[in-house]
Amino acid sequence: MTDPRVVTLKHFFERVRAGELTGIRCTKCGALEIPPRELCPTCQARAWEPVPLAGEGTIASYTVIRVAPRAHAADVPYAIAAVKLKEGPSLLGRVQDIPLETLAIGLPVRFRPIVKDAQTAIGFGPA
Ligand SMILES: [Zn+2]
């Protein structure tokens, strides 16, 4: 890490690949955001510090994808969920190893990375 105050998307996904979820906290107003962004949406400051997150949360909403872009065509159906992390912010991720028919708002889930070749994505599996 070159500058711990700046958590870039690249660094964020490197940590994701290692199985860690990192949020950023605004040192001016305390807002907690994930994934990293340039400016604080609350106070417009650029004064972030990284915050390790537990990766535990509950499903806030979800969508079942039945027709996917070509790259994911072999994977359908699958679900994308907005997960409300226990630290507060919400994060979009792909649902893994949870039967689609058991998906529900409020279902506890746990972050886990989806690593495929050079690609890393956010995933959520059973809590
Ligand atoms: Zn702020």
C-alpha cells in the first residue's frame, strides 16, 4: 500500500481477491463507503482512511438474472443482491451457493470473493 489514506479500486479488488473487504471512512464527516470512490458523497472531502469490514450482512434486495451478457450466459440463472453490511453500507454482489428459491430479504449472507482467472468480483455466500 503506497498511501494508506487513498484506497483505490485496484487496491480494493486486490484485497477482495485475498478474501478481505475494505471500506473507506471519511475522516471529515465519518461517512463509511464501499467500494472506494474519489470524493465523499456526504461532505465532498477527499480524506479517506481504510476500514476493514467483517463481510457479514443481510440481503436488502436481489434480482435473479435469467438472461445474461454473453460472458455470463453459461451461468444463468443467478442472483445479484444488494447486501446491507453490518457496518452500515450496502454493496452489490453475486449470490453463490444459495438456492435461488430460498433467497429472501433479510437473509444473512457472508462476503466471499469470486476469482476467475484474472477477474475478481464481489460475491456473497451462506452466512
Ligand atoms: Zn465526508
